[in-house]
Amino acid sequence: MLTRCLRVLVIVCSTRPGALGPSIAEWLAGSLAHQAADRAVELVPVSLAELGLPFLDEEEQPSTAIYRHEHTRRWSAMVDAADGFIVVTPEYNYGMPASLKNALDYLSREWAWKPVAFVSYGNTSAGTRSVQHAKQVVTTLRLVPTGATLAIRIGDAVEHGRLRPDVGRDAAAAAVLDELVRLSHTLRPLREQEQDGTLPGPLPGTYLRRLGPQDAAEVAVLQRCCWVDEAIANDSLAIPALLESPEEIKDWLADWQSWGLWRDGRLLGMIRARRIDDEWHVGRLAVAPDQRGRGVGGWLLELAEAACDPGCQTLCLFTGARSQANIRRYQSSGYRVVAERGAPGVVCMIRPRASGTRTHSDPAEAPHGTSTTFPRDRRSSIARWASGASASEKRWPM
């Protein structure tokens, strides 16, 4: 399945014995089960009573993400892995429970750019004042509240400690989940751009991250766009990038180191690389047609070269035998054609692995306002990032 699965935490806020919150969360999970399956959503119940967070006891500010206590690290991992939240909350004295405020205050960046929906319950106001109180806090944490909410008046909806069947309430819950899912997908680029493991890209608003099997659909679209020119130049449609299915792309994404350049949820460019014997093979360099001529291709090529396995001394790539523009571009980057290698209609090009600094000889390949020079220390840092360095090393080395 290529659809991105969303992980939504259903946070039950009340910590009082015999509280109604767990029953409401149980009803919510049952009511939304079929819709969640159809929308590829995993609903994960989290009880703040069972989580047992003490009142905030971390010495450092949450924005530092320096956590000394295991309960904080555990909570951080749960929130960080989530794509959205449904908060099931009562109202206490015109406000939200202290347990919810405390849980929010523990963390910072883990909440950012994720949607939050509210299912409230109470007597006179059905918990709506609790929601209004909570919204002041969640927006400060860059959580994005949904417009759709569900408010349950206890006197009208509860019988013997359970919720009475109500078709209207089921429909309201479905509307809440539908908006949450759409909002989560919309906010994904903002979340990704701030995560560890991303690098700022060469164009304003762009960022680079590793590609994985979950990106197969976007990769398929980019390949179809980019290899049409190759097919025309070589008078052949027998080009793997044009013929691969998303499932076949998913397979090689699991085997190659692959990187994608993104902006606002759109894949603008990509490249892949891996070691084969004692050579570092680079391939599938693609840049969206409307982004060409801005240095993206050269930037991606240098990044893949910088990630070269230390045991490889030769860089190797392949292109169409009649793709003269590609051949000239690679020759300007130090590659030469090896006549004795390559299948019919394909040329192999190699060059020695760079030991220091290299700069593009073609100014058109340089990103506007930036340099494509990769000094030795910067290339080493990129290589550590590309191979999966620690979180503290994953930001672009300046």
C-alpha cells in the first residue's frame, strides 16, 4: 500500500477514577474504525492517567529537547511519531484539566505543525469552554486546531455510564476525523522541514531528506516527467524510469540511498547512489522540468558524490548514448566516457573520487545566490548526514 498511513493519538485527559473519558474514547474508536481504515489512519489511545506524567520536572526548557527523565523521553517519542491528535477532555471550572496543560507543557517542537481536534464533554457547556481555553495554548505550540469539534452534553448523551447510540454524533465524529486527516496531509511539508534528518535546499523554501518506499508514488510522477526528454533523444521508450510501476520503485527505494528535494509537498528533484563492488554508482538524477537551469541538478550530484562510501575510489554513472546534453554536463563535472562499458544505447561515465574541493565549471549549474563548492570538511559532514548520523549532526554544517 503506497498511501501514507497517519498515526493519530487519541488523548484521554481525565485522571479521575471512574471518569467518563475512557468510555467516550472507546466509543470514538469504534465509531471511526471503518473510516480510519479507509483513510489509512491508525488511532492510538493514550490515557494521561496511565501515562503518569508528574508535574513538569525537567530542568531545561522544552524547546531545547534536552530531557533528563525517562517519562519525558517516552512522552516525547510518542508525540513525535504522531501525525495528529484527538483530545478527549472534560471541563473543570471553565477550563481544561491540569493534566492536559501539563502534558502540553512538557514538549515543544514535537507538537509543531500537527492538527489537533477536540472531543469535549460536560454538563452546562458540554466542555466547550475547556476547548476554548486549550486552543490558546495549543496554537502557541504551533498545533493547528480543526474547525470541526464534537461537544457531548452528559445529561443528554449518557445512560448508565455509557453513551447512548446517536447517528448525528457518529456523523459529527466522522467530520472531525475527515478534517483532521486533510489538515495533517496539508501540514506535512511544514513538519518535515523542521525534522532532524533534513537539509536546507539550494532554492528558497526547499529542503532535502532521504527518500523511502513511502515516497514511491511521488518518485513515479517525477520520473515520468523527467525521462520523456531521454526517450525522445534516444528514440526509445525502453527506459526503466519510464516503465517502472510504483511497486517496483518501492523495491529499489529500499535498497538504494536516495534523496529528494522538496518544497510545499512537491518533489522537485531526486538522486540515488549505492556501492557496487568497489565503485560508487550514482543514478536517477532528476529535476522537475520547470525547475531546471537553477543549479538543482548540480547540487544533487555533488551531494550524492559527497556521500560516497569511503571504500570506493571511483564514481560511476550511466546515461543514454544519444543524450548529448547529459554527457556534456557530466563531462564538465569531471566524468569521462568508458567505451568498453555500458549496454547497447547506454554509455558509462566514470571519474575518480574527489579528495578535496570541486567547483562546477558550468556557471549555469550554480544555484542562484549560492556556491556549489563543497569544501572537504563540508563534504565529510554531508557524508555523515547521508549515512545516518546522530540527530545533532543532521543539520547542515555551516
